[in-house]
Amino acid sequence: MPTDPRLRRGERIEFRTTKAVRHWIDRAVEATGSNLTAFAEESLVLAAQRVLADRTEFTLPAEAAAEWEAINARPARDLPGLRRLMERPSPFES
């Protein structure tokens, strides 16, 4: 069965670990019936998605979303100090 060349794994990731950590990983790989490469790839992708989730997507439970919308629906307050600051010329423009 030919493999799609676009799906062929060509990148390599290597890292060192302790015997104890390797033992845990090997046990997990065996428990899932997977192999080390597939297990590591899936685990790393899930970890990466968790780290990047709040940087790429903003989701809230329904109650929190309703509170967020209520806060954003309020009229803006006049903040005289902020208004004065925004009216000053920029120090970055000549």
C-alpha cells in the first residue's frame, strides 16, 4: 500500500529524559496499544494545542459569556485622565 508522501514523517524530534520518565512513557504506550512515535506525537500535539488555545481562541461557558456581553454592552465611562493622555502628541512622531 503506497504511502501519501505528504503524510510521510520527515521531521525528527529528539530529547533526553530520566529512566523513571521513560518507564512511565513506555507503560503508557503499552497501555494504549500504540507505538512510541504515535504516542509522543499525539501527546505533544495535545499539549501544544492546550498551550496555544488561549492565544488563538476565546471561549467561555454560557453564563460567563452572558456576563461578558453585559459588561461590553455598558456605555463607556468618561475617564478624564485617559482623555488627556490620548489628546497629547505622540512622543514617537516627529
